[in-house]
Amino acid sequence: MNLLRNWYFVQTAAINPAAQNTAFDDKVMGELIRFVAAHEVGHTLGLPHNMGSSVAYPVDSLRSPYFTATHGTAPSIMDYARFNYIAQPGDGVKNLSAKIGEYDVWSIVYGYKPIPEALSAAAERKVLNTWIKEKAGNPVFRFGAQQWRTIDPSSQTEDLGNDAVRASQFGIANLKRILPKLIEWSSEEAKNYEDLRELYNQIFGQLGRYMGHVTNNIGGVYKYSKTYDEEGVVYRHVPKEKQQKAMAFLNKELFDTPDWLIVPEVLDRIEATGIVTRLLNFQKRYLNSLFDKSRTDRLMEAQATEGDKAYALTDLFADVQNGIWSELKSSEAIDAYRRNLQRAYIQKMASLMKSTEDQSDVKAVVRFMLKRLIKEINTNITKQSNPISSFHLEDILERIDEILNPERK
Ligand SMILES: [Zn+2]
């Protein structure tokens, strides 16, 4: 019930008065338990998770009161579809959860409806295949398997809608509405700040889900299961333009310090110290994920097979480096959060150079990018009026030299 409370709060409180406190009334809690119970009963009837369900609904539909009242947040209760974090104040959306949907009803028909005219398993299979083909290509009836390391970004947990970037932008807009109200909505006489701490952590957690959903579009490969007698292929790369948008989102919402999270009125009630490290660790998690070997391997393969149509390994490195080092173009002072992030980037490049993996372009690209960075720092360093920014850049030049010329040490 605490899990449900936290999800409902952090995903809907911006638009939902019933979630603007820490102890919901019984009617609301009952509805939330119904949501989980329906999913679990689905398992007892034999239904697996369908993480490819929520992508069937366009982001804009999830802002429509009529659509969400009739369809919920996903066509299947067996997705990890959460409460509607996309709907914005003023949209008028009232039904905020997923319910037993068209996909679930159809799955039960597929699994349980007797086929009396079929006298053998082989004959039954023929009939079942005609049923499958009736629904083929309709996203409402699509199945997407649960993944442990996400390759297919259209089959993710905890996401909603058909566009992770736009969905996450709406989700972040709502988190920015919740955070300033966090003390007011969690307050209770004679209570300590444990709920405030927990809900603040939930805001970080929910933001992390958005970052993960978007990150997985980079180097992503969709899987739409098909058989020989259906049109088209099974695996398709995420289009280049979509990957570029995902990267632009990460530069804006993750690497450009998300300073809206730094709220002293809240932090001074829940911890002695820690926000600087917490933000850095948050950014590092997705920085590591972006340069994960399986992702860089997929980017190299996409370029090898699709050429210029692909979002390439070099695009990833250039886009991340341009975002994390944007002060070298603007000549703005580099603040403490960004200095931390820039050092983390250099550490990441160092670890990529130390990797024992040799059948890969990664080291060649790292070397090229670091040499480019040296030039950009040398051009910019005299324009930095802030002393600590200059010290930082001098230090970075030394660190890069150690990476590129380890024998000089
Ligand atoms: Zn489950």
C-alpha cells in the first residue's frame, strides 16, 4: 500500500487533489488496490507481463478526459503502466489508472474460448492463427516481452504513451509542480519529516524513470513479433531523428543541472548534506548507461548495416560531449555541479580507454573526442573570468594528457 501511495502521489498529485496528502481515504486506496489485484489475478489466469502495451496510446490521448475515461492509461493491465503522469492541470483528466483492457479481454478469449470444430491441436492452431491475424498490426493487441536489459524502447516498464521524450517532458512539468508543494501536502501535526524524505526520494525516482525511458531510445531496436504469413520484418532500429531528440532531451533535462531539485526548504528538513553527490550520482547512472558496451555495439552495428541513416557511435560521443562541455562555447562560468559532471565524463572516457575490449571503434572515437576537447579548452580557457573555472580546465587538460599518454606518467 505504501508503494501505491508513493506512485499515486508522485505521478498524479500535480493534477489530483485526492493525492495531495500522505494518507489517502479508503475509497481512493480501495481503487488503487483494485488496480494491483486485477494485474495479479491476470497472472493467476496465465497472462504474462505485456510491457509493449502502453506504447499503443498516443501521448496526446492521455491528456484527453474522454479517452482516458474509456481506455485508461494502457490497453492492458498486464503492462507496468502507471498512473497518468502525462495529463496536465487544466486537461480535466479524471481517470488516472490502467484497467482491464481490450488486450486482456482478447487474451482470455485466445486462451480459454473452446473451439469445438477443431478436433486436434493442429486444427486448433489453424483457427488460433486466423484470430491472431485479425488483430495483427493493431497496437492495442501487440505483445512486448519483459526485458532485463532494455533493447526495445517500445516495451519498457513504468512508461506511458508512444513518445518517451514528450511523455517525460509532461512528467517533469508535473514533478516541478509537486516539489514546491511537498512540505504542505505531507505536513501533519506532531509528525517528523520521514514522509517528506520518502516523497522527495520518490521525485528523484520518478525522474530517473523518465531518464531511463528516453536513454533506451538511443541504440534501441524495436521488436514486433511476426510469423512467415505476416507482412514485414520483426526488428527495426529506432529512427535516427528520434535518437537525436532523445539525446537533446538528456542534455537539457539531465546534464544541464536539474537545479529545480535543489530546494533548501525541503533539503534542510531531511538531510545534513548530500545533494551535490546525489545529483552527480544521478547523472553518472545515465552517463554510464549511454556508454554501456551493449549500446555502443548496437550503434556500431547500425552504422555498419544502415550507413548514414543510422545514429552512429560518433554521433553519441559528439552529442554527449557538446552537451556536457557547453560552457566551452558559451564561455559561461562552470559551476560546482558541472565541474563534477565534467570530471565524471573524463573518468568515463578513461575507463573506456582502459577497457580490454579491442574489437571496437570506441577507443578511436574517445581519442579523437579528447583531442578535440583539448583544442576547445585551449581556445576557451583565457575567456574564463572565474578563477575556479580556469583551474578546473587546467586540471582537465592534465587528466586528458594522462589518459592519452599514460607512459609519460
Ligand atoms: Zn506482474
